[in-house]
Amino acid sequence: MIIAITDRAGGSRAIGDIQPCGRPFAHPGLGFTWLKFPMAVQLEPLDKPPAYLTAFLAEIAVTVPGQTPVSLGRAQPNISLALRTIEQPLRQPFEMWLHLSGEQIEALERRREGQRLEFHVNLSLQIHYDGAIHWVRDDVRFHVNESDWAEILRQIGYLDRLIVAVDLPLEAPEQIRSAVQHMRAAHQHLIAGRYTDAVGVCRRAMESLHSFADDATAKAIRDAFATSIETRKKMTPGQRAELVRMAVHHFSHPAHHEEPGKPAEVYSRQGALFVLSAASGVVWEALGRHREAPAGPGSPQGASTS
């Protein structure tokens, strides 16, 4: 962004510019988020008469590839910013802070759909020079790739607040450890916007828990559910939990195995959230069954635990 003044003769003179000086970052508040855009003013030497820069404001818009920008709101400097040109070059870093509600971040995530973002900081300021006031306005852009945006979501604890069902045990026995590792990987895919990958990894987590019910037991559970309402009512909690595992496994199948003659399935963020939350519940339930199961061999875990 070029900063220019007009002298008494009507000529224009550039006295500096404003540029991004880093990547956007965020800080959580109570029920809202500060999204911060680091910038710097670089002023050329100008002393007689000096120019004064005041009234920094910015309208922030955001876009993703192939879409038109949408407004996010107005940002203001993090400090009371008033600058004066001097005999030497002057550089002044500052940040423009944008207030975002949780609903705005959620709407932005839906719009983003795992893609990179481009923020338009439409910055305006006043220049007081030689008895006149000049308005300057221009667009400063910040390009934020998927990993950088994922880091911003981590900074504000976005998914921790909105997806409470994906808590996972820090320690897990050998029989469940692989499933926990898959779930952590799926969570990272979700943060980065790789929704189909997140669903596919959840399927592998469900496959790793298959040992909790062998093929014969799994078939008996499916038959019990499909036969009649009476047989469904008699199913134990362990059988019902295994049925949920099979349902998540079935729902996420297209993310892991392409069907011949069908286009590859592409899962939305909502689909990934659904699978991740359900799969997390299955992992916790399996952990509980493992802790309660008898130590001896032959205990039909997942089929008879109540």
C-alpha cells in the first residue's frame, strides 16, 4: 500500500508504504476471538513540513479460490497509532485486530471447505500535511494456506470448544492403542480440512477394534438387530456398542475403498464431524469394556458385556 501526499502545486509524492510483516495469528477471548494481522509502516525522510498519519482503520474481507470476498467486519490497531515523518527513514510495526464471534468462525469454516484463505485488509488512514488532510485507502492482502489456518484454529482452541466428543485417552492398552492413534490422525486431518482423509482414518480405527467381536459374533448382532423389535430390545449394551462400530465402519467405507464404477466419495466437514464424534464414542466404549472384561480367555468382549 503506497502512502502518498499532494503538495501545494498539485504534485503527488510517495512518502512510504504499508506491507504485511508476518502471518495472521489469533488470540481467544471469552466467547470471541481476536484475529490479528501484523503490518508495518515504512516512511521515507520528510521533515519540513512533516506529515502526520492518523485514524488507521480497516475493513476486512475474506475469500477462497473461486468465490467472491465476503465481509468479516472492521478492524482497528492494537495501539493508539499516530505517526510523524522525520529526517530519517522510520519503520513502525503494528497489528490490526479483528473481533470474530464463534458463529463467524464456524461460518468461515463452512465456507472454506478445507481450502486456503485470502484476507483483504482494506486499510484507510488520514495524512495531515501542510495544512491539508488527505485520505488514503488501499487493499493489503494476506494469503493463508491450509496449515497456517490450522495453526490459527489450534491457537484459539476452536475444535476443542466445538467438538467435545473427540476426547481421547492419553494411555490405552495394546488392544485399543492402534484405534486411539488412528483417531488422533483423523483429528489432524479434520483440522487441516482434509475431511475425506479424516473419515478414511476413522474407518481404520473401527477396523482395528474388530477383534472385540469376531465374524460370527458380528453376524449374530446384525441378525438380532434385523430380525424383530423384540430381539433388538434384548440386545445387551455391548452388542449395541458393537452395532454402532459396524455402522461407523459401514458409513466410512467409501472414504477408504472406492467402489468400481462409482465416482470417489467426497465427505463434507459435517460428515467428517459426524464420523469423528461417533468413532470417538466407540473407542471410549471399547476401552470401558476392556477394563471391565474378565481376564480369562474366551470372554466374548463386545457381545455379552453389560
